[in-house]
Amino acid sequence: MPRDQTCRPSDTRFDCQTPWSHAAHGPVHIFAWQFLATASLIFGFWYLWWRWAYSINWDAAWFSLPLIMAETAAFFGLVLFTINLWSPRSPKRQPAPALVSETSDSSAAPDRPLIVDVFFATYDENPELVRLGLRDAQRMQYPHPIDLRIHVLDDGRRPAMAAVAAELNVNYITRDDNVGYKAGNLRNAMDRTVGDFVVIFDADTRPFPTFLTDTLGYFRDPKVAWVQTPQWFWDIPPGVPLHAAWQRRLGRFGGWLGRKVEAVIGPVRFGEDPFGNDPQMFYDFIQHRRNWANASFCCGAGSVHRREALMEAAIRSWTAQIETMSDNEDKRISKMTGEVALFEAVRYTARMGRAREIEFTPFKLHVSEDLYTSIVLHSDRDRGWKSVMHPEVLSRMISPTDLLSWTIQRFKYAGGTLDILRNDNPLTRRGLTVPQKLMYGTTFYSYLSPLWNIIFLIAPIIFLFSGIAPVATYSLEFFLHIIPFLLLNELAQMVGLWGTPVMKGRRWYIAMFPLTLAALWAVVRGQRISFTVTPKDRASGRYLKLVRWQILLLVVNLVALIYGWGLFSQGASGYTLGAMIVNTFWSVNNMMALGVIVRAAIWKPDPDFDLPVMEGYQHESK
Amino acid sequence: MKANNGWTMARGQIAWILALIVSTAIVIQLERLEIGARLGSLDSNPLAEADPAWSQALHDARGQTPDPGNAAPQDQAALLLALSLAALQDDADTALLAEEAAAVIDAIGPLAAADPLVSDAKAMARRVFGF
């Protein structure tokens, strides 16, 4: 459906291609969330205490202990997640500044209009796709005179891209090599530009006219180093409505029935957002609710940076690296020569050598350069740089719409994040505040989740095949301890994340365990996580190989259910009805989680409902 | 955010919560039924043959006191003592016996409770079962 067409009540926002609006919860709502979350954690702690103290099945410790450890690890993750979501307290947006002096506390700041550099980083994307973003950037408005400089940063050195830039009268920047990939590309552009603020867009980003007006106001606070805006994917397949799907099978009666059902329970879509790409929960809740801790991190596209902050942090980081290397070298030389103190001249020469060797870069040359750069800036206690996650969507971009592209992107995210944890752990880094460490810790911890999710996925299978219970008994006492926690936790999350589909996110979180596990294993082995550009064009085909582990678990779960109920019907020892109900509930829950990614592997866009939305870009560029 | 949008988004969680409540209710109901079945099976307890002295006493006491609330004080006391005695056996299901004893104590009215025999039997049962 074209963007400007009026939406019908039965349409989802994916049909209408309209972004989510910020879930602005009022004080009563927030109090309800905090109350439920606290109660949930108290009951969760009580449950876990009871589990450790009374319910371990020591006759099957090989099964019981890993499960309780997994439960404890997951509970710790829940505590971190609750702290993350605790408060929506955020900096207030201020009027857009007219002069540079309004954004700085330095008396030397000039009284001239702002200079803003807008970077479009590209490598091999279709130049026509970039053209759309460039045109939108040229339409960006500002209430004061502003010097807007748009640059295409083409790491692919393509004449066609240069031609588009020339046609639109924007600057074209390229380089001879691809050192540092995207971070290197941005660094190269920083060297060649002088703007007070730098806006980073990807090749597929299309900013809204209000982008600058809504973001630059935050920089009136001279401590604000960057503002991140939510990334909204406007090509997410809306799926086939229930009434349409039933009409195809049952004719007019099916259509009528489908409409009646949807009138009662709301719109139902088959195949809506098949790859779980909708990032609302991440930006509108996880990132936005880190503003209170000054810990929202940069996600690359759709962010605005204060050049001074980037450059200053880069200088500090550069000098710190030189210091560290030189100190280590001093120690090595002292050890070799037996000299306690080296001559100052020798030390100076060595340091100059290191300075030439170490690259100076405002963006860390890393696959997760945005996260890494955020950590570096947040660690700068002397300057006390702040970050802001703006709540409203101010740009649109396109999402990976096949499982291969999706896998490449998610592996990059997981591997990059875990690589930082292994090689430059922010939790032990000097400069970050305790809340900031907690927030970054939450991000890193979530990527360790396959370690316990795999146990949750296997546990019901073990019971159904063996009749061995991981708890001492599935008695009333067990239910009395676990049910209040589960109910309160679900209620807390429902209230706290009201306005976003929590269940879907949770299923994907579980379903992607082999990918996260592979990234974890790669990082543990010291394997380099390479930077691969996420494909912007849809690759067709089935990707069952990518989900072979999930398929295997699905099949084993099904067989286990049949086997378990078969033994139960014969009155086999250990197969009590209570235990069967618990493990069936658990197993079905796991299968539903695994099902989302298996469905995605065989998903094909519906020509009537999905393709028009997914191909919106192509239509616009014609 | 539209008012309906929140409910639409929360449908999965609401369904999950309902499923949890229903399955918990089923489990609790089954637990109660299982207790009833086990109580029934205790009437024809094979242990009676293994240890006729206490098991037979319990069987007789139950037989004489089908409705503990309206039974004579000495029958109520006898049932409580038989339950206490049974609970002291090595292979007794103390949890089940405790539930039954608690039910008998609850059923005893204020008049009968004043009876010294019943009062002593109650005290004995409380000591054995730890209420």
C-alpha cells in the first residue's frame, strides 16, 4: 500500500508502512510496572532459593544441577533486564540551536550557523537506492540557517555512484583501500570534512524532513556527544490477513468468518514480520530506557555526533594506546638490558615510533564500531560525555528479508559484541559508571543466553524420554513456588513493555540459539569476526540448512511427546500426570519458539500483500 | 500508540497467562483427586496384613467414624489416636495421614473439643504431626 494512502481499521502498521509511535507510559503505568517487576523478582528469588535448598533431585544430579544453574543464570538476566527497563527518565528535547555557541560551553565557540556533515556510507549497494536517501537528506528542514553538507562515502569506488552524487550535487568521497571497513570509511570522511556535527546514515537510510530539527536540540547540552534515533524498517512484510487467507480456502464464507474473528480478537496476520526484524522493543524500550543511566549506545545509522567528542575521544584513546605499548616496551627492554631506567631520549624515540604505528581513528576499527565507540566515549570521565536515545522514528530503512541476510547480520552483531567482551571488557574498563556497566553488562549477558537456553530446550525432552524429573517432585509445593513467579513475571513484562509484541521477541531470542552459540564459539577460539555488508536485495530460496538444529529439536520434541504420553498411558514409573502436563506445556512452548525460525527459512512473500510493501523502494526509485 | 494496539500486541502474553492458569488448575485438581484416590486405597490397605495391630486399629476407627464431625467424642479420639499411631510406623505416608488428621480436628465441634479425651487425642495428634 502506498505510504500516503489512508489505512483501514483492520490494517496493521506494517500494511500502512507507518512507524511505531513511542510508548510514552505515564507515571501510574510506570509505577504498576515497577511494582509488578519488584514482586516478580522477589517471588523469583524465593522460588530459586527453594529450588536450591529443597528441590534438587540428587538421584539425577547430572540433569537437575545444570537445569537449576540455567534457571539461576536466566534469572540473573531477568534482574539485569528489569534494571534496564526500570525508568523511562530521559533528557528533554530543547529547541534547535541556531549558532555553534549555543551548543558549547566554550567562550571560544563561534557565533555562526551550524555546519552539519551528512555521511551516507556505502560499499556495493545499488546507487539508485542511495539516491533516494540523498534526495530525502536534501529535503531535511531546519528552523535556522544551516550549512548542510551531504557526502557519499563510497568504499566500492564505483563510477555509477559518483555519477549519482554529481547529479544530485552532493560530495563524493572515496579512498584507495578498504581498511577498517565501515569504520575506516567513516574515519576517512572525518579527515576530509570539518562540520560541527556529523550525521551517519547507511546506504538505505531515508531521513524524514524533521531529522535535524528534532535531534540537534539535544546538543544545547554541551556534554551530549551523540544522539541515536530509532531505526525503522518500513519494508517489513505485513503478512496475509486472516479473512483473506480463509477467503482463499473457503470462499466468501471464509472471508466473512475471518472478519468476524478479527473483529473480536484484533487483526491476525499469517507471515507478518517473518524474520522478527521489527526493532521497536530494542529502540523504544531497551535503548530508550537506558537514558536514565546515560548508557544508550550508538547503533550507526540514524545517529548524530558532535565532532569534537569523537575527535577528542579518539585522541585520548590513541595516546592511551601509545602509553600502554610504550610502557610494556620499556619493561621488556629493562628486563633484557638490566637497565632500570632508560634514557629519556631512547624512550621518546620509542614513543614516536609507536605513535606512527598506531592508527588514529575517531571510530574504533571494529566490526561493532558503533558499540565500541560508544564505550570509549562513555568511559571518558574527564569530559563526562552523554548519549541520548531519541524516542521518535526519524528515518526509515530496509531490512534483511531472507534468512541468509538475516543470519549474516545477526552473526555480525553477536560476534562483534562478544568480541568486545573478550578483548576489551567494558565491565573492567575504567571510566564507566556502575549504571553504565550494568547496562553494557545487560547487552553482553544477553549474548551468553544460548548457554542456558539450550538446557531449557533439552530438559523437557530428557524427562519425556526417561521419566527422570529434574526436580525432587512435581508436587503441589513445586507449583506453589513457581506459579506466582511465572505469573508475576509475565504480568510485569506485559505492563512494562505494553505496546510491543513481547512474545515474538522472546521466541526469536530462544530460536536463534545456534547462531549465537556459533558466534560465542568463534570468539572463544579467537576467530576474527569479519565485516560483511548485509545484503539489501532479497535472495530467494529455502534455507533449511541454516535451521537444521532447530528442525532437529522440533522433531525430537514431537517424538518425545508421543513417547512420553505413550509411557504415561501404560502407567510407567515417573510419568505422573502433573509432570506430563508441565513438560508438555514446556515442550510446546519450545516448539513454538523454534517454529518461528523454521517458518522463516521456508517463507515466501505473498504476491498480493507482502510484495507491494517490500518493493516500495523499487517503485519509488522508478 | 492506538488504544487497541496494546491489547493486540499483548495477545500472545494473555494467551500464555491463561494457558498457565488452566494447566496449573488442572494440576492442582489432579493432585486433589490423587489424594482422594490414595485415601480410598488406604481403606483396603495391604499393609493391614503386614502389621495388623495398628493398621487394623485405623481401619476400625475409620469404619466406626464415617462422619467425624457428628461422631461421639470417644470415636473421634480413637480415630485421632489411630491416625497418630499409624503415622509413627516406618513406611507410613505421613503427609496423607496428617491431612486426614487435620481434617478430623477441623470437623470436631466446640462441644466435643471440650471433652478431655478428645482434647488429649488432639494434643497427641498435634505432637505427632507437628501442627
